[in-house]
Amino acid sequence: MQRQSVLRLVRQAGALSAAELPPAYLAPSLHFPLNRSTVQTSNFSSTAPVADRNKVRGVSAIHRTGPRYTLGASKYPLPKPVSPEDMKKRKATPKHGLWAFFPKDRTALSTPEYDSAHGRSWSIQELREKSWEDLHSLWWVCLKERNRIATSNLERSRLKAGYGEWEAQKRTSTIRVTQKAIKHVLRERWYAWEDAQKLYKQGYRPQNDDVEEA
């Protein structure tokens, strides 16, 4: 069929050059009879249409054509909005936990002087003398302080203040050094606990050393 279509186009074109002809892979789509009056056409479906007995056919909420009967959304009535004047006043909570995301003066943006006023980070030697409860409390204090700095940085970028980034970054790096030291101490204690477990499974008992020395 491809060759016949291309040949027919060449004959009909006459003076057209080969460069102006369509490619060969388009020949099937260009195949058509010479006499179009003899072409027989028919509908898409050769069967008789079936009567539509659906009563809600064509109901559309977009075009506001339905529904034709009331539908119950819920057996309970929908709540009505309350104006702010009619709402009950809530008592202020000065000791709310969300205030930990802000400085002590409860301002949204901390000043460079506030972020610069901090000490050094905790060393590993100092943290080795702390208990588990102390390390846990110190970790959450560092985490709350980092959240407070992140809140100030977000507000600083929103206002495009242009100051305080360096002081906040230095304070964050000091806090991260303390957190890394806490992780180091906890890792040491974990390894010591694993070694103690292995010695116990091998039969070592620390009370036997005191008996042998006696």
C-alpha cells in the first residue's frame, strides 16, 4: 500500500520534485480513492440507540443542574461560625513551652549582643563526670537553644534585617560542639557496657578479685 500511494502522489504531483514529497512512512495515511463520491460512510455505531431511563442523567454540581432531590449531608446540623467577640477569652500562659523558641525578653528577633553573650562549649573530660540524667538534660537545653536560634534566623530572613547572622552561626557552632561531646561520652559508656557484658558471659565476677586479694 505504501508503494501504491507514493506512486499515485508522484503521478498526481507531476512537476513536484522528490524532496517535496512526504516521507514513505506517511504513505498509509495518504492512501485515498480517486473518486471520493463513491466512498461509503456510516455512523460510529451501527446499532440502534438505547433509550436512557436514568432520571439523574446529566446532573452536574458544576453547572448547577442538580440534584433533583434533597440529599442529607449528615444527621447532625452543621456548626455555625462564631465571631471573635463572642468567643471566650483565654488566660495568658506566661510559662508556656513555646516561649522557649524566643529570647528571654520574648522578642521575635534576637540581637547580636544577645547571641554573642555565651560561654565556651563543654569538654569531653567535664562530661565524663556527669550522670545520665545530667547529660540528658544538657542535651535538651542545647536542642532548645538551637531551635531558638533557628526561629530568630527565620524572622531575620523574613525581615531582611541584614545583621546577626555571624553571631548566630558562632553560637550554633558552640552548641554543636557540646552535643558532639555528649555523643562521644555516651558512645564510650556504650562500649564499656558491651565489654562488661562480654566479660560477664566469660565467667568474670568482680567480687572474686576481692576474695583473691584477701
